[in-house]
Amino acid sequence: MKILQPSGWPRPRGFTHGVLVEGPGRWVVLAGQTGADERGEYAPGMREAGAGPEHVVRLTWYLTSRAEYAAAAADIAAAWRETLGRNFPPSTLLYVSGLVDPNAKVEIEVIAFVPVG
């Protein structure tokens, strides 16, 4: 995966402008990830396809509250460091009026690429 950083543009914080992925591999696409199942447990997600946080190439976040997101910024940053480390893929963050699961506050779509070998 090659990070695309246009010449002369300031380096973004918390995401990347783009990535270039070449070569043989597997694409992993997840949608509607709200976290816990009906028992409050977290599914293995991408691990089912042999992918890890280092393979994430795109994120789309749907959030229901700007104020709650801002208030939780430090905790979100800590969780990011714990799960994604220094991987800052291209990301879009949108605020929406609600999600299908009325108890969910965040829904995440993930695209990952796992190279062969």
C-alpha cells in the first residue's frame, strides 16, 4: 500500500488523502459494523478474512452526535492507537440523524486489502 500525499498539500491529521494498492491479493469489504452483537460481544470482523488493522485502506464513519464525538475525542484517539496504530487510511466522517439500530451511535464501513504472500 502506497500513501498518496499530493506535493505541496499539508499532511492531514488522522487520515490520508489516498492510497494506491497494486498486486495480487484479496479485498475485504465490511459494512454496517456497529460493534457488539446481541450479547454485547464483538465479532472477529476482518480477521475472518485474514485481515488485520494494517490492511485497512478506507473507512467511512456514520455518527449520530457531533457533541458526543467531540467529548469522546481522547478516548477515540486512544482506541485508534490501540487498534490501528499509525495506520491513517483515507476516511470520511458523516453525521446522520439516526441509524437502523436505534441504540447504535456509530456505524463504520471498512475496506481492506490483504496482499498475497
